[in-house]
Amino acid sequence: MRSLVPGLNLDEQKNAIRQRIWDLLERREAAHDTDVHGRIPNFVGREAAADRLAELDAWMSSAVVKAVPDKAQLPVRVRALRENKLVYMAVPRLAKQHPFYLLDPAALSVSAETAATGDGAAEAARNVGVDELRPIDLVVCGSVAVNRAGVRLGKGAGYADIEVALLQEAGLIGPNTTIVTTVHQLQIVDDELPETEHDFSVDLIVTPEEVIACGPARRPAGLIWEQLTPEKIAAIPVLAAMSSARSSKQ
């Protein structure tokens, strides 16, 4: 763990940066929602960012994409389905025992535009567990803030970190998996950002204006149980089952 501001703990530092970015986006009217606080910003230009991502080799060579369910990345999910990529989308808050939606373009009974939404996926897609997933070529995540070294801050709930850790621990993310975030230009900060042991970073940042190569992403080897609270474990069924299995072996 690394602290950047004396007198503030890491959570306080992260929250201060998030508040700064949320305030900036609202002030500059750079998000579609009137109140972006507490969310992954649904930024203006999300379609242009998706178009720019689709020009990259990492996108064109990918067949299996894991994407967050946030509105900001909706155009990415739609495009992936239109291009016949297999898409795994996390169930909100990982609240089911099988915590991913399987969006298979060949099997969908609704349009890509519908299936790629949270409600559409819940209606049209099958829920699958980690053991049913194929290896991931491309991970698309949302961010509140990110710097040019690839260090990112989510909205603070920690679900994206858990998703990546689960996939990493299962061997579904490997050295050739690219991790990318799509954001507004205003979400890129020049400062160092605080990191904890369970945080992952990104290989690429894509905005409507540019692509930033950050170098190899930092990826924890898997779940760090010591940093998961009992409340968090109990709230996520797949973690609760894994924790119970761990306890039975001890």
C-alpha cells in the first residue's frame, strides 16, 4: 500500500480524488447524468471512445470480452456483440451464485442494443459461474479517475477488483489479456493515485480523443482474503461459497 497525502488514509485519499472528478464532470457538463456522484460516469463521448477502441489491435484480435455493466461502456458491449464477440458481463454487485451474464451473439433472442443493457441481459442472457467461462482476451472496465501510468479508481465499491481477481485466480486472465478503460478526457489525472494490494491497473486508456498505452497492467494473483470484510464476503454468493470451502479445508 502507498499513501500519498500525509494525514489521510488511503480510502480518504481515493474519495477526495473521486469527488474532485465528479465535481469537474458536472461543472463541465461532461456526463449524461445530472448527478454523477457515486457512479462510474456515463461520460459524453462514450460512443466515440468505443469507436476508437474498435480500431485497436487488442480489440480486433479479441474473441472473448469481459465488460462491466456500467452505462459508460454500453457502446462497447453493443459493438462487441455486433462483431460476434462473446461477452461476459458481471451481474450488478455480483449478487448471484453465477455472477456473470453470458452474451453470445449466436444465441440471443433480442437485439445487441437490448442485450447489452443491464435489464436486457437479465432477461435474455444465461447466468454462468467462473467455472463455465472461457479465457478472456479483453477486459473492459469503467473508471472514475485514471492516470497515464494506468492506475485507476473505480466508484469505491470494489466489485471490479473482485471480478478481475476471480478471473485471475481461475486462470482466465493471462499475460496476453489486455485490460482497458474507456473514459472522458477530464477523468485522466496527472497525479499519482493511491493504490492498495488488491487494485489492478490498466494496459490502455481510451478516450474520444486519444489512446494512451500505459505499459503492462498490474494484476493481483487472485483474491486477497485478508482485505475482504465478512460483510462483503456474505453479500457476494460466490465469495461466500469459496470462503466456506476454504474453512472446511482448514
